[in-house]
Amino acid sequence: MLSHAQNNEITGKVSLKSDGEPLPGVAVMIEGSGTGTITDVDGNFTIQASPGSTLVFSLLGMKPQKVTISNQTNLSVQLEENLSALEEVVVVGYGVQKKSVVTGAISSVKASDLESMPINRVEQALQGRTSGLTIASSSGQPGSGATVRVRGLTTFGNNDPLWVVDGVVVDNGGIGYLNQSDIESIEVLKDAASQAIYGARAAAGVILVTTKKGEEGKMRVNYNGYYGTSAPAQKLDLLDANQYAMIRNEAATNAGNTAPFANPESYGKGTDWQDLIFNNSAKRQNHELSISGGNENSTFYASFGYLDQEGIVASDISRYKRTNFRLNSEHKLTKWLKVGQNLGYAHDKSIGLGNTNSEFGGPLSSAINLDPITPAVITDPNIANQPPYSTNPVIRDAMGRPYGISTIVAQEMSNPLAYTQTRLGNYSWSDNFVGNVYAEAEPIKGLKLRSTLGAKLSYWGSESFTPIFYLNATNVSNQTNFTRGQNRRFDWNLENTISYTKTIDKHNFTVLLGQGAYLDNRGRSTSVTFFNVPADNFDDASLNFKVPNDQRSADGSEGAGHTVSSLFARANYNYAEKYLLEALIRRDGSSRFGPNNRYGIFPSFSAGWVVSQEAFWPTNGVVDFLKVRGGYGIVGNDNIGDFAFLSTVGSGRNYAIGNTGSYAIGYSPNAPSNPDLKWEETSQANIGLEATLFGDFNITFDWYKKVTKGILQNPRIPGYVGAISNPAANVADMENRGIELELGYRKLLGEVELSLSGNVSYLENEVTNLGTDISYLSGGQSFQASSYPITRTAVGQSMNSFYGFQTQGVFQTIEEVENHTNADGEMIQPNAQPGDFIWADLDEDGQITEADRTFIGNPTPTWSYGFTASIQWNNFDLIFFGQGVAGNKIFQGLRRLDIGNANWQTEVLNRWTGPGTSNDYPRIVEGDPNKNFNNPSDFYLENGDYFRIKTLQLGYTLPKSITEKAGLNRARFYVMSENLATFTKYTGYDPEIGGGVMSIDRGIYPQARSYMLGVQIGF
């Protein structure tokens, strides 16, 4: 109630709407002013305000209320609970917690964040929407997965996080079975304090996915679907035929050879191979239907999904289809016992290019490297009746005309139209069943006993037919073959937990005890190939053609089962939700550990302090909620390979018998055993804070340091031991350090509801130890014809850093070449000419050798960020979502260097042609005597920063006056775009490049730009 006196002194009382009780701690402010007083324990307040002023009443967990002061003597002010703020919970390992009392670093994405988003795989749901993650698509081919890194890299092997769906551990490659509309929430456990509950498998991060459940009440039916088209966002600027011939002539004359093309202008534009392989109207559709409901005893959620997406590159052999079914239900058998199940099934069929980031053949690589002089189709009968067309089984179009075969660019590069015809019909498929059944009993209040049996059963395989063909002299098939491969894998886990929750006055306790048993990789695979099958296309090929035994090939394998046995415990305590403590411990035994280290112990501890709950904290309109928290824990990685601790026996060590040419198949030990082999151990310290400002603004900040010890390596042993390989051992160390910031803002501005959220993450990765007297690991990613790798892992550097030569400009004159000498007056680059790169002589030995290579860039982004804006006005809504990265370099290796006549991008037109013409792009010369292009160098590195408008969506919801007449709860129509624009300086197709080593572009299949129309209907 409000009343105001003659002296403009306003007094009143605030109560909670639900029960009318006084509500202490309410902030009372004059809109536009920062002054005000605070209610006392009875809800009373006093404030100075003149008539016409607007008072704003706010409290954490309540919806702010505004009251304008008039001449009335009594006004009612009642605050209404904002249930989403009061009761928001996050999923943690084996339970849920109120977000306000969580002490670990956990980021969450809710179903409302994903509604109507064009998400094909769950990884996309996280990209740019939460801090602490580095995510990059492995390919733009439909159905492709993504590289996901949680707070950097923790091992030299597999850095994929542990995915847990409704309590079932799912391998990273198999997570694609999920339908995004079935997801209720995704939680990312980022620090060891929250990860330790998953012990020996949590070092690379843990991602928990919870699917939707039914709710008591009226049955609900919801449909969401969209249809649209996709197209490439951009093309490479490649030389046309005229330009290509000109550059080829220049390269030849620079080498002292005869120019191969007498009249370059006569070739005109030539063939645009990119236009021939790109589809500017690739079809895309998605349909999702769900039914949910129930009563006080039983609830259910059922759904169906169908996705069909054509690829934008060679669409005839690039397409993905997926069908999903889900049934989740829960049933109360008694007041204290309930049972339930979560079951999902997905079938997918993928028609793919096979090599989606490779310079060695395929439609995309061929389109980049083929000369534009060769015609796509031979229309001149005189040429078509001459070799190679008249003497070889060349591929022909529907009119019987042969596809053009280049006589200039060969090896794996072939006419992409012809190549596509040789792969028609080939496909891969998979069937995934993932689910669990559970029973939960609560015999007394607060005591819960739960048993869960979860499993994943996967079947997958492929079928392919290779016809007889001639694509060029080095790309020939002289016999047909039909191959069918089938695989099966079964994983299961059994978990039993007991939890007890008790509140005594303001003391809140929760204790969890648990046991788990897990088995994965129990599988088998078979593959069979029949040669010389009497067919000329996939549809006619069959294994029913019983070819002779010597024209059959078969192979198979068995998966080595990986087992884990676990015990775990967690204790949570808080006093009045103000002082927060959590401790947990897990003991894991793994079949991958050596007998001397069969079990590992993984503890963690975290604490929090809700400062704003203290009596001394002044209630004000600035900081409504403030929590500081910190934690430390240890987790492990047992993804170190099976039987690495044993001296296994390998085959293929054959022994010759005399000089007859015959041999006996031999077997021998691979490497000495290591019974001390154990998990890779990662410890992590985290400090964070969470705050709510001005009632509308949320902020979360985290700093962390993550240290990994005992990374698995194979240290060298003396040759006299006689082992084929080196034994596995825990020898290397690595660190990750970073900061994360998440921001959120929600405000009602008149009739406009505004919601903004953003996040940014900074990451530093450093290798700190590689073993005794080892400063770097040799090898790394190869670079085409070069004898040098392009990455190196070394102490003091980020893992897989780019490694190569440094350029110091271009020689402009012969005098500069001759004067570039060492201390003895000898030329440092005797093979150089004007227009060649000046290589940095880093070791100052007076010559350019492999010792002059150095670290030239980091492939992993140091910054990742995302931003979402949502605006609702009347029945209209607008959603904007963008994400990006910064701080990394991309190795742009699109052009085949071992094919000297391969096409160039138009940057070559800015090459050096005379003194002063260029200081960063060298001359073009056949043979490349100075290795301007064959040396891996900073010439190939480009800035990998980008910002992408990932989703832009405009929607309109029909008024209730219309939908109610039609018997609908909701009807919304929307238009949206995906990958609308990308802001980057990178000159390749796409700056987002995932994979084992990120940011290496060998011809990445680019992500498509899509436009779609959609509808959401609810009954």
C-alpha cells in the first residue's frame, strides 16, 4: 500500500502477491534516479518523491513493478514471483541443483534458446551460446560433426568431451542421433570441481544432455517445420582461361622455357569449374512433431523428426537424411516408487563426398586446381572421336558426349562432373538406439534410491559401387567392384545411487553415494568386396552375382571391450543459501590402466558465498545478487588406447625361407609392457563470480588454470632392445589458462520485450614437458609435396603450432640477391633471383636449411565469443544470433604444389613482375628453384578471425482471438537465414575449420548460406 504526505514523503508497505506476507529486502527507487531507501523486515518503507514520479520496486526472484505517484492517497503494490529466476535449476552429475547455490563452473543452454533454430547436430546448439567452448565445424557437408574443445586441449590424443545423454554415455561420433527439438537442456561442466563426479573420463570436459519429459495436464501436440534452400556463401576468385594462360606463359619464360600458349586472349573466360559443382538451390527441410501429456500417475513425451538436406557441392553425391523417434515416460507405481524410461532412435543415410577437407582429388579440390582451359563437356565430334575419348571407357553425359579430360592438370584432379558419375548411389547409413530404464524409490522424505540401466546399440555401414572408368591417365578403374560393410557396437552402463536431502533450520544438506559399471566398444565389423560384378551402375550391382573366389575380398575385426568400475560420493551443504560447500570424490578402475595403477582417485572441493544475502549488504538498485565461488579438483583421461600397458603381439613380421621366395607368416611382440601405465591426470583451479545488476543484468565471470600431467607418449628406447615399437608411458605435461565472461540482459520497454546475451572466452595453451631431453615432437601435419611438416608440438608452445620458414620480403634486384651474404661473403640464397622470397636465416649459419624454421602461428583460436538478441513487440519477434573467433592463424593450402600447372587464385595477379611491384607475393617460375611455394612458410598463413551472423529470424504469432477459434494454442510463422554473412579477411571458402588439428584448409567443404520458411503450431 502507498500513501503520500504534503511534504512529498511517501510511505508504504510491500507484500508478496502469492500469500500477502511482508517481503523484506525490496529495493525501492525513483525511476531515473539512483536514490531510495530499503524496506524493513515488515516490508515498510519511506522515500522522498514528488507527485508524477515513478517508483520501481524490485527484488531478486520477483518481477519488477512500477507505480506512478498521483494525488491518490492509497495505492496497492504487490510483487509477483518470477518463478524462472527463483527456481531455475541446472543439471549436475547425478542430480540437479538450484543455480543460485551451484559452486562449480557450469554453463547451460535451455530449450527456449534452441526453439526453431536450424540446428542439425547438438554441437551447433552450443557454438557461440556458452563460454569456455571452442567449436568448429569439421565440414559443411550435411550431417557432418564438429570439433568441440572444453577449455582447451588436455592430451595429445582424443580431446573430445564426454557426452552423457539422460545418464547414458554416448561417444562423440554418435551424438548426431539427437533431434534438437527433443532437448530440454544442455549443461557443460567446465571445471574439475563439477567434472570430478565423472572421474577418469572427464579431463576433456563433460557435456550433459537432458531430453524433454511429459507434464501432467492436458495433452499437448506441437509441430515445428521449415523448408528452404541453400547456396554457397562465396566462391574463390580463380584465374579464368585467359589469365591462366598468361601466368603459365610467364612461369615458363621466367624459367627460360618456351611459352606454352601462343595467344592467351583466345581462350576467353574458359570453364568455371566452381559453377559446375556448386548448387545454388540445394533443398533443405525439417519436420518435428511431438505429443506430451499425462496425469498425476503417468506422464509421457513422444516425438518424430525428419530431416532432409542436400549438399551445396556436387549435390548428386552430397545429401543427408535423418529420421528420429523418441519416447520418454514416467509412472508412479506408488506414492514412494516410480519407474520410467528414455528411449531415442535415429536412422540416417548419408551420401557424401568422402574427402571434405583434402587436396587429393574430389569435386571441390578438382574445381580449385583444374585448368579453366579444358572444357567441361566435349561438344566437338572431331575431338570426341580421338584419343583418349575414342580409346578409353570415358564417362559421358546424358547426351552421350564425353566429359572433358585435362591434358594440363592430372594426378587426382579430374573432371568433377565425371567423377560424380562414378560415385552415384554410394552411401553410408546408421541406426542408433540410445536409452535407459530407471526406478526411483523414496521410502522416507528426502531419501531417494535410484537404479538406472542405460545402453547404446549402434549399427552402421556403407555400400559402394565402382564402375569401369577413365577419368585421366592416373585415375582409372579397369574392373568393377561392389563393397558392403557392416558394423555393430553395444555399450551399456549400470548406475545405482542413494541420496538424502535434509533441512534443519537454515542448514541444508544433501549427500549422494553411487556405484557404476560401464562397458563400451563391444563391437564387430565385416566388409566384403566382389570384383568384376556384371553391372555398370550402383542400382544393378549386387552380391548375388557370385563371382569366383579369387575375385572376392573380405575383412573383419572385433572391438576390444573397455570396462570401467566406479564408486563415487558427493556432499553439499549450504546455510540459508548463503554459505555454500561441495565436496566429491570418485574412484575409477579402468581396463586400460596397468596392473600397478588399476584404480584412480579423483577428488574435488568447491565453495561459494552469496554476499548479497549478508545482513551488512545494503539492498540497493544496483547489485541485487552477488555470489563468489571457487573450486579445485582432479579428473582423469583413460582414453589412452586398449592394452597399451601390455606387450601385445603383432603380425606381418614375415620370414623368408631360403632363396626360394617363399615365406612364413611371423608374429612378434610390438613393444615392452608397462605395468605402471595409468590415467592422464588433469587438475584445475577455478575462481568465479555471478551477479545480478539493476534487476535486469546478469554477469558470470570465471578464471581458471588447468594442468595436465602424465600425457601418454611412446618414449624412445634403445635399438638393442629389439622391439618393433616404443612402449607407452605417462611422460608429458600441458597447461591451459583462461578467462570467461557471460552477460545477460532482459528488459520490458513499454510493449517491447528485449533480451540480450553474450559470452566471450580467452584461452592460452602451453606444452610444459615432453619427457627427458625432449623439447619437441617431430612429425605433424604434412604439407603436400614438401618434405617438411607444417605443425610441431614443443615445450613452451601451443600444441600443434604452425612451424615453418619466415619470409623477409622479396628480392627486388639482382644486386639485392648478390649482396645478401653471410660472414664469409657467400650468397645465402644462391638459387634466388629477383622476385624470390628472402628467407630468414634464423640460426645465422649463412645458409637456408631446415634449422631456419620456427613457430609461425597458432591454429587454435585464443578468443571465442557469441551474441544473441531477441526482441518481441506485440505479435512480432526478431532473433539475431552471431558467433566468432579470433587469435588463430589458418594455413591456406588449397593449391596443389606438386602439380605445377594447377590453377591459382587471383591473388597471383599481384605477384612480383619487376622492381617495386610486390614485396609479399613472389614471382611465378616453373620448377620453383627458390622454393617460394614449396617451403611451408608464413606466406600460407592468414588471419583466422571471423564473425558470422549465424541465425537471423523474423516471426509472427497469430493473435489468440484467431488461434482459439481454430482450436490452437499457438500458431507462429517465421522466415530465417543461416550463415547470412561472415566478416573475415580469410581468402578461402570458410574460416571455420575443425578437425584433429584446427585451421588447416586443404579445400574445406564450406558451410552453406540458407533461407527458410517455417511454422510452429501447438494444440
